[in-house]
Amino acid sequence: MFNAIKRTALGVAGPSAAATVASLVLLLLGAAPAVASIVVDPNATPCVSATKHYTTIQAAVSAAPSGSTISVCPATYAEQITITTPLTLKGVTNTSGNTGAAVITIPNGTFASSFTQVIIQAANVTLNNIGVDGSNGVSGCSSGSVSGILFDSGSSGTLKQVALRNQNVSNGSGGYCGGSFAVYATSAASVTVTDSSVRDYDGTGIQLTATTSVTVNTTTVTPVVAGPNCIYANAPTVDVASNTAVNCAYGVYVSSTVKGTVSANTVVGTGTVDSGNGIFCFPTCTALTISGNTVFNTFNGMSMKTSGGVGGVVFQNNDISGTVNAVYLYIQPGNTVSNNTITDATVGVYGASGNTLSGNAYRVVTTLTQ
């Protein structure tokens, strides 16, 4: 065989030399497996060509090999989905049909207990260009809550260009029960949410606890009524950047034990919650930088309360206005507050003693530091 390869290189190979070389390459490298095209469409003819066509997302997810990409055609999918294999669900934008939304809804009927729409139990799961709508799922506060997407223990993944809406439960008298989540993670490995929309939930918009990292970027979060929390990020490494959080008791709530950044977010509070915070850190945030954020109309603009009185939080280059306390340090030392612009506050920096303050601009502030 190797003599045949040598003759080929010299230009004197026999008729079977090319086949011999090809066989040797396949023997050494292994043949590349065929990649199946998996498409979900409730219609008999899918919106894109497919090697495998399923009419429900769960059927496709259950059959898909690890690492698959499942294309989801524009339609409403009334089903609960559990993902136990690493894969990607990607919505198809069908411009020729003038439709583009693939939306997961709750199956018909009301439920007597809490309901989760998408349950992720695998590593490396991605949802891209998918909607998750929690309308008409659970009735009455005694019935429980609605969660849009749950990252279960040990799972990991990314939500990109995902729209979550209406994860809420009516209390039957014009209000809401307040216990639902749009995105929830409990002891996941890592979770990323980016370029997404979260709205009209009644509990917490994004609540993520992970053993490695949490990332929430360029996402808009707003509850169905003023007051519920917007973003909660709890992990050794936290990156919360360029988000918009509106009408939240807590706009961004971070717990970071190793390092973290909260930057370039816009937070507009309710202005009525006497313990509310635009950006809040508790209980361990010893290596957290909070920079370049705009916070308006909150009780405390930015605050931190670390366990054991250990500081280390840096507040810099933020624009804080319309607050009672612009920066609230809970009388804990070792933090840095620098080059912030503070406007229309009762107290500029509360708990200033033992902390480093420099370069801050105070505008119509009753008490600069206390």
C-alpha cells in the first residue's frame, strides 16, 4: 500500500492509486459521519428541508443525538419540554412566509400546581430565537407559580435572542401572586443570557445560581407590575452588563465570592419601595466592580452589605439620580467610591467612614456624605 502512495507522488501510479490513497486517509482519520438536519414544524411540510421532521419540539429533543441543532419553524408549540441532551434549539425566521416566531406556550387547561415550561437538565444547551409565553397556565395563588425556563442542578447553557413573557399568576382580584420566574437556575454549572427580552413576570425576571459563572448581557427586564425583582446573579464569577431593568424593587442583585462586574446597565426603580435598590450586593462581594451604570428613581441607588464587614467593592463612573441614598455602604469599610455623578439625593454616600471616596460630583444633594 505504501509503495502505491510513493508511486502516486512520482506520477507513476496505476489506475487504483487514488482509491488506495483515499482508503488510507479514511483508515487513518476515520470517515466523517453524516449530519442529520432536524426540523420541527406542526405542518405536514416543514418550513425548511429536513432529513428528520417532527411535529413537536419534545419529540425532536428526545430523539436528537448529542450536539444536534434543531431548527424550530414558526408556530405556537403548546407543550412542556425537558432537555436531557446537549443540543441547540434555534428558531427559523421564514421571511418568504412573512412569519418568524417560534413560541412555546403552556398546554391547554389550567394546572393545580406550579408549572415549568422548559426544563434543562443537560450541559451545553442553547436556545436561540425562541419565545416562551406563560399565559393562562396556573390559576390562583394556591396553585403555585409559572417558570419559563429552568436550568436544573448541574446543567449549563445559553439563552440568546430569547423572548420570555407572561410568567405570572393572577390572584383573582386584579393583582398577581408574585412567585413566578421567567428564567431560573438552581445549582447550575454556568448560565448565560444575552440579547433577550424578559417581561410581564410577577416574581423575579432572571434568577440564576451557578457553581461557576453567571452572565447576563444586553437584555431588557421588566415585570408585569412595579416591584418584583429583575436580575439576581449568584456565582463565583458574575458578569451583568448593558442590561435595562425597569420598575424593579431590586434592579440587579449580585452575590459574587471571587470576582464580578456590573457595568453599563440602566436601572429605573419604582421609587416607592423603602428597601429597594438599583444595584445591590449581598452577602459576599469582595471583588466586585460596579461601573458605568445609570440608576434612577430607586430608594438606594447602589448598596452593598458584605458578611463579616469585609469590603472590596468598587463603585466608579456611575450616574445615580433621584434616590434617598445614592451609595449605601451599611457602615462597612474597605470599599472605593470614585468619579460618580450623584444628583437629587438625600444622602450622597451613606456609611462613608473607613471607605475611599474621591472625584465624586454631588448635584442637589442634601447631605454629601454621612
